Amino acid sequence: MKLYKKIQLSILLFLPLFGSVSLEVLAHETEDVREQYLQYETQFDAIERIEDVEAGGYRILKEQMFSVVLETFGDEELTLMPAMDNRWKRLALFIIDAKGNIRYKCNQLVTNECAPGQMLQLTSDIASIAFADVNHDQKTDIILITRCVNPEGDYANIPYKVGDVLFQGEGTFYRDWRVSDKINRFSMNKSANYIIHFVRDGKSAEFLYTATTLRELLDRGFTIIEEQCYTREFEKLGRLRVVPGTVRISAYDIFMIYLVNESGEIIWSFQPMGDYDSLYSLRSIMGRDVDGDGMKDLVVLARYSIETADGEAQVEDRCAIYYQRTGGFDIDTEFEKLYPCQEEETMEELIRKIREYWGWQAET
């Protein structure tokens, strides 16, 4: 759904994806990106003092500047200053001393690589910056969370969070791409506390996506929402138990739904939360054919909490639809755009709208 990959400048490796686009055009576009990146890096490398930042084409994010003492940098108080490249929307972090000298700088961040193969990135703002020792080495590390927005595609204009950790070394910082990958791939980027719970305490949501049996989920702390469990005959997958539930990590209840066979094996899993932070309440789960193909689909109506760009918590209703197909389920990406879920809307009302969307006559 979302891409967290390193920039791929070698587009020529993927020629079959581009159909009839000529080799000359691709080579030219690849060279353009390479030149743009080299110019960007040269400009970044030239920044040595605080006054060079804006002169180098960056906008300083003053509301996200923080004072911090970093153990291996000495006893003096330093300033962490984030700045956004005006042209390419690439974020950089600068650590500055009292004299305005830049003691450390970094632009190799996950948020700068959400749009692979291109210079212009998707970062809109910073959601959170926090400081903590997350790897038990008595050194203060930096936890960074940004908001990104895709300009097009199925999830266009829907903000999502991207998390990252910079570990303090000896007078420098370093990143572990494996840590960053798991933070974002398994949606553990909701807050700094969530990331700290994962990196420092080892409390990971990964098992929710990799477990193969219901027993494995239960052994890892998954709590079943018993009142919404039921068994259905899913035509292409057989007789399965619908098992919704949550696991609590930090301050969040992570919500998942599993289809489990009689042997306790997980046949399919769903993550209806999308980019919401936490389950507020599960209202209803309906297993019913809603698109008219004779196979039961799954419709999930729930309330979720989310933190707004202003830092305020709000609760929203969301309907997620999963259409049964020959090989499993496809998630709906169109109905929700046309018919946003309304507050206090019932499952019966939603089912009627979905069926009408697919051309069913209104039930009398």
C-alpha cells in the first residue's frame, strides 16, 4: 500500500514495466534524476553554519526546533533544527551549537524515500520529534515521525505517518534500515512512545501479520472480541470462523480480523484500521454477498481514534469492505470515496448503500 524503499535511480532494470517507452527517453530521464540528486547533495554538503541552511534552499521548521544535550557531543546544550528543501520536499536534520556551527547533519531518512525513483518527495510536515535512549547504550537517540501525502493513486490526499530512529554514535548518528522498515511496514509509527516500545522494549506488532495459527496470536497477547465472532461458509475458502480482536501496544489497541479454519490455522487476515491510530469501538462485522457475485464478502463498521495535524485526538467512523474473489479477498477502494461513512450510520444502512452501488434493487 505504501512504499518505503530506497531511491531507485537504475530505472533501466525495470524496462518491461514501461511498455513502449523508448530506451533513449528512459536513459534521459534517469540521467536527469541522477544530475538533480548530485546537485541536491552538493548543495547539502556545502551547509556548514546555521545561516547556510536557508541560503542553501531550505525552509527551517522553527516550531520543531528543540534543545538537547547529546552525551558524545560534549556537555553543551545543542539545538536540533529540522528543515525542508524548498524544491524537492526533502527533510534534513541539523544539530547546531551555540555559535551557529553545524555539528551534525542528516538527510538520509525514510521520509525522503517514499516516492522511489524521483527527486520530489511526499513529506508534508513533522508529526513528532522525541529523544530517548532506545538501544540501552546510555546515549540519547532521536525518534522522528513525519506526515506524508500521496498526490495521486487509490490513497491520494490521505495523510499517513512515517517513522524513523537515529541512534547516537560517537559524535555522530546512524540509522538501521531494518528497524525503520519494520516500524513502517507493520504500522508501528503512530507515536514516539509506540516506536520506543518496539525498539527499546521489543514489543512488536509484527506477529499480527506473520502468525499462522490462532494459538500463536493468543500466546502473544491477542484478545478476541468474542461477541463479534461467528462462523460462515465462505464459498471459495470453506467454512471459517471470523475472529476479530486487538493487541495493546503503548496506548493503542491494534485491530485485526482473521478467518480461521477448524484446525485453528489462519486462512486470511484483514487490517481494517488503515492509518488510524487505535480502535475505539467495533460496531459490527457482516459476512454477506454485497457485490452480487454469489460469494460472501466481509463488511466491517468500526470507530477509530486518530491524532489530527494539530495534535488533537478525534474519533471517526469507518466502513471497510472486503470482496471475496477466487483467490481470496480484495479490499474496496472506490465505495468509501463516493460514500464516506457517516456518524451513527448503521450496518443495515451501509449494506443497502453498498448493494445499490453494485446495482442491486432496493430491498422492500
